[in-house]
Amino acid sequence: MPPRLDNEKFSNRLDTAAKARAEMLAKAKARVEAAKATAGDRNKERLAIAAARDERAARRTEEKRLAAIEAEKRRAQDEEHRRLAAIEAKAQAEREHDERILALEALEVEQKARRDARYAARKAQKKKGR
């Protein structure tokens, strides 16, 4: 739109303004019509995006559920391994205790045999010396 000239008449200015308003209205109507034409496509696109989002959320929920189940299985296995390890450690400690007791008994028997041998040697020495 060319700049307003000072010598324009008022009615010319009104006509020019009305034409400008009519052009702006025509542009706005054209934009609205274009938006209406693509509204269905945009709506379908939004629905597709929402469906994909819901599918991803459902997949994540399922993955979390499966991960929780797997974690519970691992925890149960670890607990079972700890329980078995504790039982094995207790059995090992009992075996070692029994071995120590047997070793002490064997040592006592050996010491008694030495004492008896020394005693018998002393007795034999006394008998010989008589």
C-alpha cells in the first residue's frame, strides 16, 4: 500500500482503508479454509502420535514389569545361594571341629603310649638293676 498523500480526499482514504480491510479479511478467510482442509490430516496425525505414545508407554510398563519379575528371581536365587553357602560353611566348620577333636584324641593316645613306654622302660631298668 503506497504511503498516504496529503492531498487525498477523505472518501478516497476511506475507500483505501476498506479495500485494505477486505484484503486482510480475504487473506484470513483463505488461511481458515486452508486450515480446515488440513485439519483432518492434522487430526489423524495427532491421533497416530497419541497411539504411538500409548504403545511406547505400554511397552515401557511391560518392560518394567518383566524387569521386576527378573529382579525378584535373581534376588531369590541369591538368597538361595547365600542359604546354601551358610549351610556348607556350617558343615565345613563341623568337619574341621571333628577333625581337630580326632587329632587331639590321637595326640592324647600317642602321648599316653609314650608315657607308658617311658614307664615300662623305667620299670625294666629297675628290674634289670636289681
